[in-house]
Amino acid sequence: MAAHPGLALHRAASPAEAAAGADVVITCVGNDDDLADVVLGPQGVFSTLRRGGVYIDHTTVSARIARQIAVEGRDKELLCVDAPVTGGQSGAEAGTLSIMCGGSEAAVDAARPILGAYAKRVVHVGKSGAGQTAKMANQMCIAGTIAGLAEAIRFAQTAHLDLDKVFEAISGGAAQSWQMDNRFATMAADEFDFGFAVDWMRKDLGLAIDEARGLGASVPVTALIDQFYGDIQALGGGRQDTSALIRRLPRRDGQKGGA
């Protein structure tokens, strides 16, 4: 990893070593088990982070683990924020991420100056775990949009429409979305190497479905699209980006593509 000019980097042997004496620690790992190990384990962040320190987590995980971390952090007088992000790799590189935060007002206020360095929007959604629940809603919206876009593109191809003209006609109206603006052309060309992977989306949708079950909320569309993404995994597309959902729908326009 190349260091920023004037910035010295040190590779720590454990999360505990990395957090020792720190004012702020930020994590972004894979799932609930990874996070529990990195934060709460014997060599975890909380074993050495100083009292009064700020802990920010950007992993997309369950609301349950976020609440557990907040409880254990409170016992150590830490300011904990569950802060999942949206905006993708391009947003991270451009410093335009949106971050949904769960935690106390004091914790989020303490985190804002740090988050502002790489985010365009920082929203305090509610108490600990609320950031994660909001991220679940975000992923549900994205999955639904991609599913609709995939069907629309294949429909237009089957009708032998000029896709450039279709995009021009519909992208300026109510159908417009970030997914349409950024993935319409690549989905039509069966190109799926643009960031957030199908495997990760399935993890996120699974979290949303589990949370909905606990809340007694009905999410039939999310559950169906989760199954569709399972089909893409079965086709070997787990590491392709989420727009690969269109692979479920065969092309009928005589061109190569689809499943």
C-alpha cells in the first residue's frame, strides 16, 4: 500500500495492537462473525481502545451485532457508531459516500468530522442498530431497481428496439435511477465487472430477510430477488457485480448473451 506523502503507515499484528491508545478506530470487514472477532475477541479492538474513544464500523452486518457492540462499548465508555455506507467504489474514491448512522447523538457527533472526510452525506438514523437496518432498506431498493431494469432491457432487446433511443427516452422521466444511468449500457452489453458482487448482495438481502422476519414485516419481492441472485451464483456469477441479475433472462434478439 502506498503511503500518502508525510504519512507513516504501520502494519499491526492484531486489531488490539492497531487500536492501542487510539482516539478513533474504524472497521470494515466481512460479516457478523468477522466483526465480533475483530472487535470483541481476545485480541479485539475493545481490549485496547482507550476509554472515551470513538469506534466506527462500516461493515454491513446484522442490527443485532451492532447493538451488542454498542452495549459492550458503553461498558467501556466508548462512543460507538454503526455506519454502513452506500455509493460504491466510485463514491469512496470521490469522497461522495452516503452514510447511515446508528448510535447516540454524542457518538454520531463525535464521528461526523471523520466521516465528512470521505462522505457527502451523513445521516443519524436512530439508536444503535438503526444504521444497519437503514442499510438493509437501501439494499432492498437497489435489488428491486436492478430486477426491474434487467427485465426492461431484455424486453426492449426482444422487441428489437434501439437501446440508445430507449435510454434517451426513459432516463429523463420517472424511470430514471442511478442504476439506469450507470448500468443500462453495460447490462445490455452483458458486462458485469463493476464493483459490488452478487455474493455480497445475497449476504445483505439475507440480513434484511432475517430482520424482517423478526419484525414481522412482509418482504416478498426482496425474498424473490434473493432467490434470483441465487440463480446467478449457480451460474458461476457470484463475483460478478449485482447487475449480473440480467443473466437470468435469455436474450431473444439473436445476439450473444444471457444465461
